[in-house]
Amino acid sequence: MKHISSLLLVVTIFANVYGQGITGKWLGELKIHGTNLPIVFNIDTTQQGLKAAMDSPKQGAYGIEVASILFDNNKLKISMPKLMLDYEGTLIHADTVSGVFVQAAMSLQLKLVRLKNDLPVVKRPQEPSLPYPYIAEDVQFVNKKANITLAGTFTYPKGKGKFPTVVLITGSGPQNRDEELLGHKPFLVLSDYLTRKGIAVLRFDDRGFGKSTGEFASATSTDFATDVEAAINYILTRKDVDKKKIGLIGHSEGGIIAPMVAKNSKHVKFIVLMAGTGIPGSELLLLQQELIGRGMGITEEELQKSKKLNEAIFRLVHAISDTDELKNELASLVLEYVRENPQMPNPQNLSEVEIVNTVIKQYASPWMINFIKHNPANDLEKVKCAVLAINGEKDLQVPADLNLNAIQAALDRGGNTSYDIRKLADLNHLFQECKTGLPQEYGQIEQTLSPDALDLIGSWIQKKVAK
């Protein structure tokens, strides 16, 4: 799930002091789990004071604004509360800042040096370029239930024919039609691969994002399922679509949504679940937090404290249906926890009220409440079409063994015998070949989608539509 923030998505910095001596481009290199992650602070002086943005070139993230900056008496302080990230350093001479980088419970020495030239842009060798050997058509269609218009791209082979067709379903968080993340465009790469193999593909911007209308923030997975239904209704109107060979491919949250749609649709003949889940959302989040936290070096003591708090939060979400009451109970729970754990990591020095409000905003949102309560096994039991479920062996967001076993068990309970369950070696949540599986590694990897994963998906679909 992409609600887990990657280590460095970047931010803006608003200054409150004059800082002529610190303006410029500053490069630092973080050493994390055996890998080097360069970051660049671009600092400028405006009439209002200092302003800056940070780049993470290996992650393909550039020019995203960060939260606050202060430069006074040769001391530099940068704060990024949304990422739980701070940097404090001292300008030791004109071209060097020596300091400490802190994110969550991780603290690293970080030296910044003034850059004379820009760093090279990270490569994405799999991203296709024009001209394509197929047709790429911008399309729009209406979700009548939600009264919104969704915008996307329909790719299909050249020439006349009725083509097998798939609809791509993005993961969590607002996504464009390419499922763009950290400079990667997984759905662009996937649609290009499939269309070259004779399979038409519809991918579209999430509601309220890109060129699609509607409101994203108040929507849940159930709402997004109606957007997919609208996509199916649209492709059924096309003369170039083989209406007997329509499928869905869902990644992450999309792997939850695909069974929601397929169980009720006579038109969906197959679904592909890429890192789809088979266990309740509350269980998944606990595992996710534990695995990623451990991989980032958080102590077992802190992990257990965090787990205990999250378990209590999830019990409240399950038990309380009134949102206002839930917010009040969450506030009391978190406030008690903060006061009982004064040594808890708090690199941004947030106040008690700020910590409480952060938790409420995260866990009392419509999407999160729905996700915590939802058990995807209930939908999987009702799916009768063919299913391919794949997970990366090193996926820390949707652990492979537990979820694949749960998906298989649910399909078995429902009497579905037309399925294929695969765990792919050395792949992460984005199906990249990786070392650690940690989210901060995603943007550092040049590969967007493993060729093995692409080949498996493509060959499996071709076998299903050949029947």
C-alpha cells in the first residue's frame, strides 16, 4: 500500500531569517542499509526570507516543497513534519555544512557540500517512448453512481479486430493513470507490454486526480470499485473490444478492489492481483508497520510499544461506528500514551495536541476506517472467474506468504479451482528486483517492473483469452 510514505518524497521550506550565505544547491549522501541515497537541498532567498526545495534524485523526486527552514549564526535547521524528518547542521566553511539527519527513530550524520552543477536525472530504462507501435487514445467515461467523469488512456493494437481487454486498478493514495510514484510509471510500462502482445488496456486517473473529476479524500475502496464498474461499462461500448474476454489487473489496493467488482460482474472473465491482500486491513497494517520498522532499524522495544498502541487504535475503529465518538476516543487513547511515554521518538518536537491531531487525521478518515474493517477474503470467496495472484518475496507492505495463503484459502472455500498463486523471488511491493524491500529503496531502483513479473502476467492472460 502506498500510504506508507517513502523515505524522501520532498517538501518546501519557508524561511524566517535572511540567509544569503546558505543559498545554493547542497548535496548530501545518506548511507542506509548498505545503499547510498543522495539528497539535494535547493535553497533560495526571497523577499519573505529563505525558501527551498529538496530533491531525491535516485528516487526520481524533484522540486517538492518542504516545511520550514532557519539559518542563523551559521546554524541551519530544516524541518519536514509530514515525513517525520529534520536536519540540523553548522556551516563550517563556505561550501560545507556538517550536521545530523533524523527521520522517525533513525539518526544519521550527514554532511552537505555546495554543488556547482546539477546531478544527472535518474534513468527509467523501461519507460516507453513515442512513437508507439499501437494506438493510444485519450478517453473519458462517466460513473453515473457518483456523478463524476473519469479520464484515462485506452491502448489497443493497430488494425481491425476485437481485442481482449484489461482494466488497470491503481493502489492506495491518489494516483494518475500511470500509477506514477517516485519517477516510476508502472502502469505505463505494464500497458505498453500488454498492448504489444495484442491485449487492449484501459488505465485511468483516480477520481479527483489528474483529469478525473470527483473528490478523492472522502472516497473508500468501495467507492473506487464503482469507478472500475464504470470503466467496464465504457469498454463494453467499444466495437474493438472482445466482450467475452475482459479482465482486471489490480495492484496493492487495486488487488482488493478487483475481487469486489469481479464477484458481481458477469463480464469479468479473469483478474490479476498484484500484491493484493487476503487478510483484514487491521492485521495487514500491524505486519506492515512491524516489518518496515524493523528493516529501518527501529528497536524491538519501540516496535512492541507501537504495536500495542496500534492494536488499541484498531479495536476502537472496529468497535465505534460514530466518527465523532471515534475521534474523541482516539484523542484520549493517544494522549494517555504520549504522557506515559515521554521518551517516545519525537524528532519534530510536536506538541501533544499536534500528535493527537495527526493520529486522528490518519485513522479516522473514511478510507482508513473502511480499510481497517475490510476483510478481502469475504469477496474472494465469491469470485468465480480465473485468478492470478502474485506477490514479491521481499514485499514488506503486503507480506507474500501470509497473503497468498489467505487468498488461496478464500478461493478454495468458495469452490474456485481456476487460480494460480505465485511468489516471485527477490521482488518488492512494486515488483522490482531489490535488495531490502524497504519503501525508501523504490525510487533508487532503475527498474520499474521485473521482466519476470511482466512475462508471467502477459503469458497467463494470453492463455486465458486463447480459450
